[in-house]
Amino acid sequence: MSDKGAVVIDLKFERREVDQALTKAFAGRKVLHASDKSADLSEARYAVLWKPDLDLFRRAPKLEVLFSGGAGVDSILAVPGLPDLPIVRFVDETLTTRMSEWVVLQALSHLRQVPAYLGQQRSRIWRELSQPEAGDVTVGVMGLGVLGQDSVRKLKIMGFDVIGWSRSRKDIDGVETFDGSELDAFLARTDILVGLLPLTDETRGIFNASLFGKLRQGGALGKPVFVNAGRGGSQVETDLLAALENGILGGASLDVFENEPLVSDSPFWAMDNVIVTPHAASASDVRALFRNAEAQMERFERGEKLQHLVDRMIGY
Ligand code: NDP
Ligand code: OXD
């Protein structure tokens, strides 16, 4: 075995996919599985992890870099006893493209009244509904990071009027942007609100009754629509449910929930104007994840800076 650093894999993903991806990954490196409780992890330098075992850091005390199995790192940052090591987020075109596909799909579904037409189909009703133009609908994206910026570009291509909000103002061609202090002005313009925020102390519960009440009423869709693929901890589900029931919101597309999996008796499943997907907006492609981690390990061993590092002070 070469002197390249050993890697521990602790991914709570489909094992078959992980094993298959490993056949073409980490050449020249020892690969260890945290799930193998008899494995000696004591010399491992790297861990690729998603929902890691609580004893991982005790078993692997010489880790130097952690690689997140996903773009969001809230669950890693919440692990008790997490060592103070650099954490690399998963950033890859496959993940970005999948998320933009989901976001555009949801925006188009609400624009083109897919939930209503599916209801009509089930009742065998042939009735054309009124059809607003995409350009008359403003999609407001909260979170203009890697995923948000690609989504706004693709929403623009579909003809929507697109605006965006993030902690620090972004400069994106053809998109009006707002900074953290301008949330109310941003919401007042928004017909379809898209959440692509990380879960942090600041964003926990941000999608609440007060926020829903500030979205534009009477736009081209009549009532505003809420779309969330960031994290469920950012939405207050009792407020969301009330807003959908009392008509503050006209619909929603939800990929993430306060508690996952969504319980079978959740009212969201049965709401005609709500589209539910099982945290599947953008699943990590394991082959791409390993390719990225491997490239970063090579950089690290050449003495170059790691990319896509998490800022633990701000939590993303
Ligand atoms: P980035 O870190 O690239 O972007 C995060 C964005 O959120 C930045 O624009 C940042 O602002 C903004 N932001 C963070 N906190 C605040 C705040 N308090 N106020 C205003 N803006 C804030 O993340 P990604 O785009 O890569 O991913 C976003 C999230 O998407 C992930 O954290 C994860 O939770 C979720 N995700 C969900 C998936 C799914 O399948 N449902 C799949 C992948 C990711 P600034 O630019 O100023 O720093
Ligand atoms: C991620 C996710 O953060 O899948 O990548 O949610």
C-alpha cells in the first residue's frame, strides 16, 4: 500500500451504490468502512461522512480533513464531540444541476397548475384553467449560494421574473438581488418563494407565519406559493399548514421537513395544493462525491488550499 492517506467511509447511503463507486475511487489509498466495527481506523487521515457514527472520532483520532457527503453540513456540525478539523462541502455540477431541475420543475408545476390538473384528471374533468405568463410571476430565491445561483439562472431561462436574497448581496446578470437587511422588500415582490438556505442558528424557523404574511398577495398566481429544498428546520410547519389552510399561501412544494421521514399521518401528504418529495430534490451522486474528495485529498497532500470549506462560525 502507498503512503497516500487512508480514507474512512461513513456514509449512511445505499451500500450497493457506495461499494460500486468505490471500485473506481481512491486508487492507492487504503479504504476503511466505519460500519466494520473490527476495522482499525486509527491511522486514517480522511473521512467521507454523512450521518456519522457517534464513535467515529474516537476510533479515528488522526483524521485531518472531513468530507461531507452532501452540500448541507448542519447534521455534521451537530455531531457531539466533532473535532475541530476542516470540513469540505460537496460541491459538484451533478448536485447543482439536479437541484435546479427540481426548482424549475416546481416553479413550472405551480405556474402551469399541475396540482389542479391532476385533481381534475382524477375526477375526469375536462376544464381549461386560466394561464398566467411566466414573465408575470416573480420567483424569489432565498439563498444565492452554489445551488441558488444556478437555480436563478435556469428560472430566468424559463422566462420567470427572478429576484434573490442572501446574507451578502450578489451581482447576477438580469436578477435583482437583496441583502440580509432587505428581506421585507424582497418578500413583498415575491409570488413563488424558493428556499435554498442552509440550516443555521439564523435560518432555523425563518419560514414562519410572519414571513408568509409578507409575501405578495394578488400577483399573477393569485396567492403566493412556498417551495423549500433547503432544510426542514427552517420551516415552522404549524405556521405553514395554517397558511395553506387559511389561504395566505396558494400552494407549496416541499422536499424537506422538520422531521424526516415525514410521518404517514402528516396533513401535507393529502393536500391538493401541496407537492411532497422525500428529500430527493438533489441526491448526492456517490461517484462524483468520491471524485471530488479524492481531488481535494491530492490538493491537500500537495500543500494546496482545500476548496469549499465550511465556515464553522457562521455554520455553512
Ligand atoms: P451555499 O453555502 O453555497 O449557499 C448558501 C446561501 O445561503 C448563501 O447565498 C448564503 O449567503 C445564504 N445564507 C446563509 N445564511 C443566511 C442568512 N442568515 N441570511 C441570508 N442568507 C443566508 O450552499 P448551497 O447552495 O450549496 O446549498 C444550500 C443548501 O441546500 C444546503 O445547505 C442544504 O441544506 C440544501 N440542500 C438540499 C438538498 C436536497 O436534496 N433537498 C441537496 C443539497 C443541498 P452568502 O452568499 O451571503 O453567504
Ligand atoms: C445535501 C442534501 O445537503 O442531500 O446535500 O440534503
